Amino acid sequence: MVTKVLLLSLLLTSLYSGEVMDLYRSGGMHAISKEIDRGIGDTTYWQSKLSQKDLRFGYYESTNTLLICGKDHASLNLYRKDKNERFTLLKTIPAFTGKYDGDKVNEGDRKTPIGVYTITQKLNTVDPFYGPMAFVTSYPNLYDRIRGKNGSGIWIHGVPADGDRDSFTKGCIAINNDELIGLDQAIDYKNTLLLIDSKLKEHPNSPYATILSQLYQWRFAWKYNDFQAYLSFYDTTFMRNDGMEYYDFKNYKQRIFDKKESKEILFTNLNIIPYPGERSNLFMVTFDETYSSDNHSFSGPKSLMILLNSDQSISIISEQ
């Protein structure tokens, strides 16, 4: 009952009360809920919601701390959201990166990858060559894997306590041991994103209202079984994390949509990250998804790689 009252109250803020009553009279709460689902896909809603947000580095609902590595500056910058929800630079840490320029592609190429990574683990005991501890990154990520990149063991680590070392790494990010200990004390690594790029950059022209509206239009088509609209959000180059390509994915989803099941789909903890590198229209989207239908339920993290097209539509090129 509380949910129904909240739905009605939300819709009253955007529609005349007579329209709400007519909608309810003809279609009940399902019709009102559907209209709200449609409204969340409106760009103007998101433009208003984002008008005061700090979007220099992306749109973040669940991440409060960013580590941004600029390989050309040989630095690791620590940013954290302040009380005004703006990312404040707390520290610039000198850093060593891979011996060779460019993006990592293969095991042993001695390049530091360009991309977006989580920190999956903190190692409290490591070989003394790597200093007192290390943070393990999620390389290779979804986008790395669909492009066939390989290798592993990309860490943020320290330096030998005794003796000299080269001013480059085999692909990791190395910082002074005192700085590493200070970083460990300053962050919650489970809620920290690492962005690695060849050059440090911000993104003042923010397309996030457009992307969010498109994301919820995709959800609307998915939830209400509009297969052709749903499929239009996928690029023909699409590859799922398990290797399923576009046409197999299309046939698989067609069979599911043909069942005409009722669905509930919720997105929370959304992050939209401009992907480092040369493609200015490439974004990583992460969120927690709750999905339930007559025959299937899921609750957990989801990732999309999307392109923002010149007509302001999005194309999903991979998902996990």
C-alpha cells in the first residue's frame, strides 16, 4: 500500500491530477507505474537532477574515491568527494609506470594498461621487491577481454626498501613506500576506482543526462517486452563477456521476450565513467541490478560498455 501511495505522489508532481485519475481509472496502478517508468527515460528529468553535480570525471552514485593515473605525468592523483559532493584533489603521488608507452595488450609487453579498474584485493605480504604491500587491480576488465587483451598481475605497489630500482615497471604502478602506506590509510579500496590514461584529462562537456535517459529507455523496452526497441540499443559488433556475439544474443533474447513475462527491473548505484583512451564517445556503465520474472531472478553487479552516437543514442558493445 505504501508503494502505491508513493507512486501516485511521484506522478502527481509531473502530471495534472485529472490525468492521473484518468490513467488510474483506465489502467490501475500498473498504468501509473508504466508512465513513471517512461518518465525516468526523459532527458529533462536527468538534466534537472544533474544540474548541480560534479561531472568532471563521470557520474558516480556509489564511488566516493578516485585514483587517476596519468602516465605522461608519472603521477597518481587521489580524489575524494567532499561534503558538497565534489571531487577534491587530496594528493598527487609521483609514480612509476610501464617501461613502454601505449596500452597494454599482451603478457610481458611491459606496458601499463589504459582503462577503468577496481581494486580487488589488498596483499599485506609480498616479495620485498614490491615494498610493504600491494593493491591488486581488476585488469583485464570486460573491455580488455572482449578485445583479446591478456596478462594479469597489474598492481599498485611499493619499491624495494634497500637498493635501487629502475624508473619504470613491467606494467604495474609503483609508488614510494611511505606514500603507499599513506594511501592504504586514506582509502577504502573496495569503494575506490582506478582510472589509468596516457594523459590526465577532465570532461567538462557532460553527456550524462543523455546517457542516463537512454539507459532507462533501454530498461523500459526490456521491462515491457518491446523486443525491437530493446535490440536497437545493441551494436552489431556486440559481444557478451562469455563470448556470445550479436546474432546469437539476438536469438537468445528473442526466445525470452516471446514469453511475454512480467518483469521487475531495478538499477541502483549507477556509475558512468568516460573510458580512458582516444575514443571520446566510449563509456563504462556499472550498476547493481535487481531482476525478477516468472522464471528467473537475479541480484548483483552489472557492467556495460557503450558508445554515445552522434544522434545522441547509445549502442551497447558489451555487457557482463
